[in-house]
Amino acid sequence: MGARDLERSVARLANEITEHLGDPDGFVLIGIITGGAHLAERLAARIGAVEGKRPGLGTIDITLYRDDLYTGLEKPSLGETHIPFELNGRVVVLVDDVLFTGRTVRAALDELMDYGRPDCVQLAVLIDRGHRELPIAADYVGRTIQTGKKDRVVVQLVEDGSPEDGVKVLRAGRGQP
């Protein structure tokens, strides 16, 4: 997936979200750090350009809510959760770059509930690669791709220092797209 396809997917996601949820004052976007945070910002900008106003925007760092935090992973890097609005009674759209097992989303839901009780939580993802381990499904999907369970999906965004946007699948055992 090249830069142009990625941008089309973001535009489609923004359109679908506003078609289903309406006025941007009626919902907020919360990006899961890191890739989801950048995508949430892009969605907010796109919605603002089309609708004339942006939805509320926040970020959530799920590091301390991961169920594999103490299972020998590399030293975790903590980001900042920033939710500058009340969650009680709000419609929240969680945003992430890749949906895989569902465990990241589960952690994000656990953390969200520590900040309040939204009326509704929906999920928007750029890539759905399948292989769910938990009963979690995205409400808005940029693209669904077929992968092996051991493959890696790498979303490259200029906000993270990549020279250009793109999505690559690194096939298990080959290390190449």
C-alpha cells in the first residue's frame, strides 16, 4: 500500500465516520499511541476540512494495560495519555493503525473506562489483518488484508520519520515485503 492508497483509506474512514456519527461535535477521536495517534490526527484534520469543524482529539497509551507487559518483552516505552475532555456520555472512536489479535484494543478499552463511561465506543483501523484472539471487530476499516499469523504488518507514516507513507507486509521467514 503506497502513500496514495493510504491517503485514500484515511479519507474513506473519515467519510464513513461522519456518515454514521454526523456532526463532529457529537463524537471524539482517541488515537492509540503511536500509529493510531497519528491516524486520529489525520482523521480529525480530514473531517475538519470537509465538515468545517473538527471532533475532539485525544491520545491513549496502553503500555501499562497490556496483558503481556511482564512476559519478557523489551523494556516498555511509556507515552502520554491525553484526553482533554469528559468521556462520560460521549461517543468515542478509538483509532489504531493495525488490528490483529485484539489485545491492544482490549487494553485501550480497559484504560478508557478508568477515565469515564462513554455512551458508545467504536473502533476505526487503517488495516485489519485478521487472526483475532478476542471477540473484537472494527466498525470502520481502511483495508482488510490477508496475512499469516507470524507475518508483520508495518505502517510507515511521515509523522514517525518515514520518508513516505506506506504499509508493508513482512512475510515470516523472509523478512521482505
